[in-house]
Amino acid sequence: MKTKILDINCMYYGLESRILMENAGNGIASIIMSKFGKNKKIAVFSGLGNNGGDGFVAARFLSKENKVSVFLMGSERDIKTKIASENWKLLNFTKCKKEEFNFRDVDCEIVIDALLGVGIVGELKEPIKSVVQYINKLKEKGVKIVSIDLPTGYGTELSVKPDLTISMHYKKTDDSLLVDIGIPEKIEYLTGPGDVKYLKKRKKDSHKGDNGRVLIVGGSDRYHGAPLYAATAASKIVDLVYVATPCVEVIKNYSPDFIVTKDILDYDYDSVVIGVGMGINKKALEIMKRFEKKVIDADGLKVLANDLDLAANAILTPHEGEFEYLFGKLPDNLEERIQKVRETSEKYDCTIILKGKIDIVADKKGYKLNYTGNEGMTTGGTGDVLAGLTAGFFSKDEAFQSACAASFVNGFAGDLVYSEKNVYYTTSDLLDKLSDALLFCENFGE
């Protein structure tokens, strides 16, 4: 999944997948020839995805000084991506032989396993299962086996047993060799549409409630809009949104899309937002103790100061002032600021979205920076939208990925509004663009 997210985000920042595939195939070919020499008989077993595409490119480079046959596991028309299909067609202009595989003896000295790669889980299915068994039998006969990125079936009972694994950009196994495919290191630490695209999707046969139940706890006589903003944002993602608030009638009259009550109903919620527009309410501490998957925002953060242990497993969404109220002064330098947020998230075992001109999203394992958004988003309510989005994603996905996705979508929606209205917009305008932002991410790269 990490690789898929990075591929999409690279495209978003201007590094096209076809360039990455070209660099990957060239690097694979170079390593194979440096390890095994030239004038070899090489069989490339390729799947229908981009792992197969890497195999096509490697075959093209290898064919200049080796005898190469390529076996496609399926029909040409079923190749899944445009760039893989283009590289398959380019083999027509090389010395490569495109051959049909029928489990007859393949005369080769080297096999390249380009069947599945990363992102495939579960037991292997036919015909890949039988092909893997065949490749392993070739190994028993002394044929050298090279897997691209990750051995097919890795982590399952049946997998390719390679002599060499060549991984792209970062190691997928401890003993793999690495190909630098030209991804700038900084892109790894930026949010993008990939952080949203690969979150869990609604299943076609799902029922009401299967795709998330979010509870929003907040609101007061002074701040009745905050839970509305959070609830509306969450409702773009999940099936059911519940709002527990003292301003029941106001919110009921605003929209029929929410289930609104004064007290918290005894349901199994998938995630909970605590604090939006709530005011300093000591009851919030007891509410925080009730729920594990929670997003704590606004006044909820001030209450949290009374028991910071309750931050464990939560997502906190402070702006600079709220962060400093809880955890102390933030440095001005970005690198030092990142380090401070990371150390804090590790200390309290939580995920933090530090809102600002550049959002910092961090947990104990790592961080990302989000550059979407603009100065128009200083208008009241945009943080409540972020909290609702975060809870919506968090209802079905893990904390850090949910926080990255929410930060990107919130800012991207703001940028869509900005492109039409400059800074002259409201949070309601932002809400109207959330669906467009989500669709952009879902469709990006297709």
C-alpha cells in the first residue's frame, strides 16, 4: 500500500509513473547483467499490473545483449494500466520473443518473476499459483530466479523462492537489492491524493451502517455551528452521523441528515469527535474515557490538559496555540517543529494534526507535511470540517492514514473554493467542495 500511495503522490507532484517504470526496468536490467553477465537466456514471467510493466521494460533493456522471452499471464487486452500496456507494445520493436506459456519446458538460465509485486494479499489463485510452482521447479534445476520488488506470494505458504530480489526505491525484504528510480526523498513526506485513494472503499453489497458510524459530541449556545460543520463533513464519508449536543433543535432544523440527541445514545460508534464548539465542559473527560477511537479538537483539547493519558490512540487536531497550551512552545524552524510534534505523538501514543500554513501530521512511526489550503481557511469552522473528515476516515482506517487524508482533502477543497472566490468564502462554501475533492482523489491517476 505504501508503494501505491507513493506512486500516485509522485504523479500529483509531477513525476509520471512511466518515468518511474522506465527507471525501474533499466535498473533491474543493469543489476541482472552485473550479477549474472550477458548473453544469457532469460524468461520473464509477467502479470497484468505495473509489476508486469516493470518486467516488460527490463526485458526491453535486457534484450540488447541477451536472448529474452516474455510470458504474459493473461491476455494483452487485460493489462491493467496504460503505461504497462504501452511497454508491452514496445517489445514488438525489440528482439524479445512474446511467447504463450503452456507449462512446457522453458529453455532459460534466468527467470524474472514480474507476476504480482507489492499490494497483493491472500493466497495465490490460478493460474499464478501453478506458475509459481513451475518457477520453483526451474530453480531446482539450477535456473537463477530474480523477483521484482517482492517475490510473488511473499508471506504465504506458496511463494517464489528467488536467488535475488530487486526492490524499487526502498527495500521490501531484508536481503533485496535496491534500484533508485528517481523519487525525491521529500515526496515521501508529503500528503497527496494517494493518501485518500487507497483508503477502504464501500463494498457494493454493504448495508446501512457497514461504512461507518460517527458520533459528534459538541456544540453550545454560543457555538452551534461547529458540530454542524463536523457532522456534514463526516456524512460525506460514512453511512450514519450521530450528534450529541445541547442545541438539539437548531441542528435538527438545519438538516435531516443527522441523528440528533441531547445525550449520547448507547451505540457502537466507529469513531467519535469530541470538543467542537463544546466550551470548557468537564464532562468531556468522562466522554473521552468511554471511547478509544476518538478525534479531539478545539475545547476538547483544553479539557484534555487535565489528563493527557487520554490522548492515547486518539487523533488530536490542534492549531499552534492549542498545541502549546498542551505541550509547550513550538520552535519556529520547520524541521525543529516537525521533531517536536513527532516526539509529542510518540510520548502520548497518539496521532497529531498540527494545523497551520503547512500542516504537520505525525505519529510515533513517522510524519507527513500537507501543503494544501490557503489564507481563506482562517475563517471560523474550517477546523471543525477537518475534525469531521478525520473521524469519517478514522471510522474504517488507521489513525495516521486517516489524518493524512483528512488534512489533504480539507485543504484541497479550500483550494477549489479559492480558485473561484479568492479568499471571499465561508465554511459552507468549503463543505460544498468536499465531494469534488474526494472525487478528485479517487479518480486521480486513472
